[in-house]
Amino acid sequence: MTPEQLDALVQRLERYARQHPAQYRLRVAMLAALGYGYIFLVFVLLVGVVWGVRQALASVRPDLGSQLDAIAFLLILGLIQSLWMKYSPPTGIALHRQDLPELFAVLDKLTMALQAPVCHHVLLTTKLNAGVLQIPRLGFLGWQKNYLLIGLPLMQAVSPEQFEATLAHELAHLSGNHSRFAGWIYRIRNAWAQLSIQLQADEKKSFFLFKWFFSWYEPFFNAYSFVLARADEYAADRCAAELAGVQVAADELINIYVKSHLVADAFWPEIYQQARFQPEPPAEAIAQILQALRQDLPVPAAHRWLERAMSRKTDNGDTHPCLADRLSAFGYNFSSQEQLSLPAPLEQTAAEYFLGGQLPQLVAQLNAFWYEKKAHDWQKIHQGAQQRRQKLEKLQRQDKLTVEESWHLGKLTQEFQGSKEAIPLFQQLLTKQPEHPGGNYALGKLLLNQEDSTGIGYLEVAIARDPSLAGVGCRAIADFLHQKAQTAEARAYEKKGELHQEAWQRWHAEREGVNELDKFTLHNLPDDEVQQLAQQLSDYPEVKEAYLLQKVVLHFPEKPVYVLGIVRRFVLSETGGYLHDEMLIAKIENQLSFSGTMLKLILDQKNLYLKKNFRRLARALT
């Protein structure tokens, strides 16, 4: 379902749910029952086929009745096994009642107050988030095992009282204290989502009739029940406010939104920058994030993050409403953003209070857990950085550079040598091509970071030339103006960015990948750029043929999408191993000098139709 189709369906269902709430709930219930009905029907039909074959054979050979019964029984057992989906449980550090009595006492209190089912497993995770998950013991038949996932960074971000509001919100999703029907739909949405993930992960083991049905059913059911799921988020917030208090619930939400920006915008980017030089991830990343969250927030940045969170509007990309709507819905009154203030610094965090003496040991376990989980991806990031560094050295040795090569020289110089060295390179690029969107955006950001307001002009050029940069460009300008206390001008850019946000989502959806339903046309690249691409691809012995086409898009067609289809030959890498498709694509992406949008895919037996289409429309580059 495209974003436009989802928006149209949700808007239509919101109107219908307001006008006919009972009928809407009935339709959602019938649609939920359809999923279970289909599973039962497939099973009955398959059992009927097996029994029909048994009867036909028995009519020919009556003396084989007992043997045929045994064969039919084994076949039916095999069908049950093939229909049985095993769900992977969530991962984390298990917390136990005997070790943490205060934490489990609060869980018991909230479980009783909300009439919620018992959480069979409580897991500590590395995320600044919390959630509940139900894993069915009997596959499609249910009998749920309940998991409560608690992020240690979240516990470090809030006070003990605010953490109780978090727990109340999560347990309310399973509660019988408010709408049992909404809670049932919430659980079914999660169940079908998990099933969809399992079907995609185990393609060879997935029964094709299930895969065919649920590839349509799961996204349609999620979209149709979206209105009810959002209402359940509001209901869970109200439960949290009733149990913890309106002010505590509001402080908890504001704390989480603001500190999520701290983690996403400042902490993790700084951690992952280390992958450019270090082949292994840091051994104490979780300890570092806890230390960052324990310190007082940088006030100017925190106010910008709060203003950004409050300026966002509720959209259909997530069932969670925006912060302003959530606060208003449970009765936290404010007439303007100016009336909102940051919560007071924490005297004691929930992690310190509830985990107590167990905290150092749990931090050490999560450090090891995060290290093991991220080590493989970290090495791939490091390898990509090494390839980009080699490309930088190659570009620095060249006497003459094309516009695209100049663009990549500036980007790579900024990545590995810093902003001071990159600024003159971007300035040189813009003397060659003054309206280059990437060059204007990069230079504008760097200048604003140096408190130079001339960067706004460069960002304006980038936004005008490339609408996909409008959101991030307007946000960069707004943040700069907020720092200069130019609030009215900053909000004007924020509104401009919001207007582009919906268009950007449509733009992004069209550029996420390639499938057989896409339409293609000949590309419009200049001959010198095509020759440059062909020359760069010729450096890869793994590339037998390469074809370049342009994907037909509806949104922002002035910003074309190119598709590079690659036909491989079997070649061992320098280390003697076979370079897998994903690694080859990543290697090519790190080496190509191309600033536009280019999707890359391997043309093989899995996409023969695309392979034939590419060969029919385009001439091979190599």
C-alpha cells in the first residue's frame, strides 16, 4: 500500500469511525476473524485432500486400509508441522524477581490496577524505549507468552515516578481496564506483523498459500485497523496519566522525546563515526550512553529538540500521535509552546532506583550484548570507510576532476579530514556548477555550523534545486535561527519543512527499491558521465555486464532516479572468498562518483523479467 493509499484509507475510516463507531468496530472484528478463518480453511482443505486420496486408494486396494490410515495420519501430521509457525522470542537480559523486588512490586501493582495479564518475561534492552510483545506458544492457536521489554537507556532518562507512567502505558495495551476490544486488536496487529516477518525471513520454509494470503492481508488489516490502534495509544496514555498523575505523565513524555533527540542526533552519530578508523565497536557503548543521559541536558539544544517535537504533526506513518496531541489528549493544558518547560534535572534515575546494586553488572552484560550484536555490521561500516578513504586518496592524486568527482572529493574530505579542509573544495565545486544541490547543501550546513549566516543562502539554493532536501534544509536553517533567538523566522522555516514532509515521504517511497511493476526509460545522463561510470565499473572483475536505465517516477520527476543493473561473473575476491551480492553492491556504492539517486541491483535468476527488460532497453556499459 502506497503512502497515498494509506492516507486516503485512514482518512476515510476516521470519518466512518466517528459517524458509525459500532459498525467500524464490527468490520475490524470481521477482518481480524478472516485471518484465522483462512488458516482454518486451508488446513481443512488440505486434510480433505489427504483423506480423499486415502479413500480413492482404499477403493482400489481395500486390503491396504490400515497402511493407508497410517500414511494419511503421517501426512496430516506433516501438514500440521508445515503450517506451524515458530516465532522468535525477543532478545535482551532477563530480569528476575528475586534480584529486583522493587521493580517487580511496581509491575505487580500496575498489573492489578490495569487488570493486565502477567508478564512472563521481563527483558532489559539497549534501546531508549519500552514495549510489550506477545509470542504465541501454539502458533496460530495462541496461548500467549507475554514479554515486557525495558530499555536501560530509557530507565536512565526518566525518574522513578515517570518510569511508572511508562510501564502503565505499556501494560495498558494488554489491559482489560479499558477497551478489551482495542486491546484484542492491538495484540492481533502484533501477531500478524510477527507472522509477516517470519514468512519473509523463512522464504524456503514458508507455505506458499500462507505467504500469498498474508502478503496482502497483513498490510491491509494494519491499515484498516489503524484508527483503532491510534485510539488505543491515546487510551494507554490516559491510563498512565490516571495512575501516575497528569504532570508526571507529561514530564515522562517530554523527557523521552527530548532525550531521544539527544541520543539520535548527538550520541549515536558520534559513536558510529569511530567506525571510520576503528575495526571493532567500542566495548562500553551502553555505559557511555548512560553517562550522557545522566548529565544535565544542554539547555539551548534541549529547547530546540522540544520545539521540534512540539511542532510536528500527527501523520499516518505511525500509530503514535505527535507529542502535542498526546499531551492534550490526557488533559495536560498548555496554550502555546512557550508554556512548556523542560522537566527538572533528575535527582535519581529509574535505573539507579529500581536496579540498585545490580546496575553495574547489568550494564556490563548489555555492553557485551551490544558489542556482539553490532560487531558484524560495524566491520562492514569500517570496510566501507576504508574503501571511501582509498577513493579519497585516488581523487586527491587526480589532476582534473569532473563535477561529480569534485562533489565526492568534498564529501570524503569532510568525512575524513574535517570541515575546514572541505569548505574550499565545495566552494571550488560551486564555481564549476553554481546550482549543484548537494554542494550547496553541504556548504550551507558547514557555514551555519561555523555561525556564518551566509549558509542560509546556499541551503535555499539546494532546496530550490532538489525538493528532497527541503525537510533537512529547513530544519538546519530553523535550528540556526533558534540559536540566534530569531524565533518567528525559525518557525516559518519549520512550517515550510512540514509542507514538504508529506511530499518527501512520497518521493522516498518511490526511491526505496526496484520491482517488476516499475516502468523504465532510457537515461538522460551526458556522455562524459556515462563514460566515467563505465570506466569505474571496469575496475571490478566481478561485473560482467552493467545496464543503466531511468525509473519512471510520479513525484519530483525533475529529480531522476537511475537504476544500475549488474550481471555478475564468478570471480573470487583478493582474499580468496566469494564476494556476496550485498557486499559487491556496497563496494561499488563506496567507489562510484555519482551525486544523483542511483539504485543498484544484481540481475540474476531471481529477477529474470528485469534482466530481460534491462537488456532490451539499454546498451551495456561494460
